[in-house]
Amino acid sequence: MTIGRGTPLIDLHAHTSASDGGDDPRELVEAAAAAGVEVLAVTDHDTVAAVAEARVAGRRLGVEVLAGCELTALVGGRVVHVLLYGDGLLAPDLGEAVEVARRGRHQRNLAIGARLLELTGVGYEEAAAIAGGSALSRAHFARALVARRVVVDVAQAFDRYLSSGRPAYVPAPNVPMTDAVALAGKAGGVAVLAHPGRLGDGERDRVLAEAVEAGIDGIEVWHPQHDAELRRRLEGFVGRHGLLATGGSDYHGIHKPSVRLGSGVDGNVAVPRELLDVLLDRLANSAAT
Ligand code: AMP
Ligand code: MN
Ligand code: MN
Ligand code: MN
């Protein structure tokens, strides 16, 4: 039963402090319950470490927590994000496989830190101090640059130093899309291309087609960065290819303050119950085979 008021909400994309979210697993689920979210997928980058603790809180608060993660994958010459869903991801060997990229991220963070230190005098140590116990990402380097007044805000930190093509940019470790799809298969789960709206108009169709070629199971249709027109087009694509449609807020807590659990930015995410039912059916059937 839902705790919040109004229609029960569904959110299939959310982060905790196990990756780059601001809330620890318990806080995430408390925020979800307060927002009226009935079903929440925990989808940290490169780890499923937060799922068990989120489930404990979920049982207490009446929020069903689905196991997931968000990997960085290469398809059609583009680095994209892919959401994996399925309880099988919690098995130790698959958890290990999910974490491969996380280990690669450490090397990447050292490389970003070395470049930034040379460029600005702000390096790895300061970003790590800001991250505290949570997984270090470019967001923490950006906040370190703001704290030391090298830039005025996080956006400027990305524009000047950290975005692709800027001098401290180092690509995130990634896996071929076919590996991400295979990992989901081993877990008895599904792989879903995350937020295709981040792709440029000129490349989206090609990347979508190549993701299908690589065996992707679904497409994230609802996302704060997708407008109604893009959603319609993605729904058409999903229908033509017999794929799953999913959606979520991509909640990061205080690190993305405009994004609300269950409803995105100004209510632009509203995942229909039917999408969840199709996903749950698919997960139950995959796990059984
Ligand atoms: P990483 O996973 O290390 O590549 O870092 C990704 C993090 O940086 C995520 O939390 C993003 O939301 C954040 N990020 C990426 N690009 C930008 C940007 N242009 N402005 C603000 N935050 C960004
Ligand atoms: Mn993130
Ligand atoms: Mn993403
Ligand atoms: Mn995400």
C-alpha cells in the first residue's frame, strides 16, 4: 500500500550514495515512500550494493524495491548507459561482473585527478574528501572545483574541464553492449537502453537500431530529459520492435535537486502501471527459464 497521497507512483531509475546519489539506501526508500512511490528500482552505477539495505527499508515502509544497476556500454560507436534489472544480479558472481567497471573507474578517477591538479591545483584528494564514503564521480571533482572557487558552479566545472572534449575529460570504462545484454541474460533479467534522449538527433536512430542488433530488451521511454514528442517516437520504436518500455526519474537526491522521485522534473515522468506489469512478467518468465 502506498504511504503518500494520490495515485501510487512507479520509479524504475534511482541512485543512492553507493554510486553518485545523495541519499543512502534507507533515505532513498524513505524519500520514495514520502513521494508516494509504490515500486522503486535501485539502479546505481556499476553496483548492486545498495539493493539489500533498500529492501529492508522497503519492507518496513511498503515500497517494493526492484534490483538493478546502470552500466556504461559501447554501442554503435557511442558510449551509452544501460539499465539492468533482475534479482539474479544479486548473486555474488554476477555482482562481481557488475563491479568490473567500478574497479576501472578508480583508474579513471586518478587520471582525471592528475589532469585537474595540473590545470587547476585541485586534484584527486580533494574530490575524494568531498565524496566521503560514496563512489567518486566527475560530480565530486566539479564540486571540489566550486569549493576552491576555480569555477562559479558545477555547470561551469563541466563546461571548462570535465565534459567530453574538455581538458580533464577521461572516458568512463565501458563494456560492449553485447556483454551488458549477456550479463542481464545470465541474471535472468533484462537490459534497457537508458535515456536515449541524451543522444543527438542525428545519431539516435542509428544507436537505437544497433542496440536492438546487440539484443537489448527495452528502452527507457519516460525520463526527465525526454519531452512528450520524444516519448511518442520511442513508444513507436518499442512497439515496432517488440521491446519493453520503462521509465524513471534518474533521482540523485541533492545532486540533482530539481528531480523528484516518481515524477521527475515538474511532473514530466509518469510511468504507467501497464509498463511495470509487462516488466515484472518478463522478469518472472526470464528467471524461470
Ligand atoms: P561520471 O559517472 O564520473 O562520468 O560522472 C557523471 C556525473 O556527473 C553524474 O552525476 C552527472 O549527473 C554529472 N554530470 C555529467 N555532466 C554534467 C554536466 N554537464 N553538468 C552537471 N553535472 C553533470
Ligand atoms: Mn549518475
Ligand atoms: Mn545515466
Ligand atoms: Mn542514472
